[in-house]
Amino acid sequence: MTQDWLTIHEGSAPLVIGLPHTGTDIPQAIEARMTSPWLARKDADWWVDRLYDFAAEMGATLVRTGVSRSVIDVNRDPSGVSLYPGMTTTSLCPTETFDGEPLYRDGEQPDSAEIEERRTLWFDPYHAALLHQIERLRKGGPVVLYDAHSIRSVVPRLFEGELPQFNIGDNGGATCATELTRALETACADSGLSQVTNGRFKGGWTTRHYGRPEAGVHAIQMELADRGYMADPAGPVTPDNWPSAYKPQHAEPMRRNLRRILTACIAFAESQR
């Protein structure tokens, strides 16, 4: 089902995949107030929807917003509370990029009324769709919510050094059963690539909000370092080198790894039914 900016693929497996940051759509009236169309899209989770497109064949349900995270970030606490107190992060309606560059011209930042309007237009419907799919599948037993993300491997303002390839987040074990986290860790280890659990990324608002393992909803976030499936500059990015093109041959090894990871998610959920 496609509803303008919201795309939903309904599957029968006990797995829901959220794709909150792959969108690049920005209403013209908002983009006209921004400093740069490129900066406005710079921090998208580039190509992640294409990276996981095989998941539909596995029976997974996918929920994707086409709206850019620079318009509204559907993975942030709508109350404005920081997910990572004391650390640099972006807000519900970001006003700067991950690197600290301003997204809006002076005096053009959204005020509280506009932020609330954007929440009504895009945040609330996205989460209503996500909740509907979780509840639809939960009628048959426990379900896994897998929030799919990616980010550049090197973003000094957000974290030191090079990010591990796989970054699993379950908010310190609160959002899913330990068995699910361990299953994903094992699947990642089989790739031979670096991984960490609850490192810089412990799970965003989606994972923390829906993760209720005692109620049969096991939520987990996967943050990939971009270098695993696309050309990811080690230094500063510019309009000339970012985003790099999606090349299926480059991405295929990562897709095989992700297939193994999603298989582990489905196997876990089925074992709980």
C-alpha cells in the first residue's frame, strides 16, 4: 500500500521493519527556507530501502516514510526529550546537520506551532501505521520490530573514530529478549565484520517506545556503517562525493549478511509462538 509519502508492504512473517530515514522528500515551501537542498538531504540513510528490498520476499512487513528526516525525524521523542542526554544529537525537527551545519537560513527555523503541524502531518501517521502492523501480526504471537538505519562511518561530531560495521541497539536489554540480541550478534559475527551492542547507538525512540518484550513486542535497532554497502568517504563529504551511487554488486555481500540477520529475527519470533 502506498499513500503518497507513506509506503507499507504487509507480510505474514512475525517481523516488522521500520525505515524511518530513507526518505528525501521535502515540501517546496520548506526547502525554500533551507540553506541548501544537498545539506537538507545529506544525513539520509542512503539506499537502505534498496538494501533491504529482499525482505518482502521473506514475508517481512515494511513501513517506510518518504519524508526527509530534516523535515521531521520520526525516530525522535516527540516530547523533545533527548535520547542521549549530554551527547550531540538531532531533534524532532532538526535545525542542523550531523556535522553542525545550519539547515535553515537565519530566522527561517520552524517554531513550535510548525513543529506540531509537521508532527500531525507525518510523525503521527507513520507511527499509527507502524503500530497497526505490529498489532496485526501480534495477534498470532510475539513479533520482532527491526528498525533499519545507516550512517557514515566517520562523523567526528557524533562519535570518535570509525563506527563498527554493525551497531545493535536494545537500550541496555530493555526493548527485547536477550535471546534475540544474542541471535543478531551471532549473525553479525558470522560476517567477520566489526560489531557492537549498545555502543554509540542504543536504539532510537521507535525501539524504546514499542519494545515491550513482556507483551510480545521485541524491538531492536540496527545501525549500519555505510561503508559496508556503498562508497563512504573517510574524510569530509561534499556534493561531489556524497551520496555515492548505489551499486548492486558492491551491496550484495551486505545483503547476504542482512538476510542472515533477518532470518535470525524471524526464527526467534517463531520460537516464541
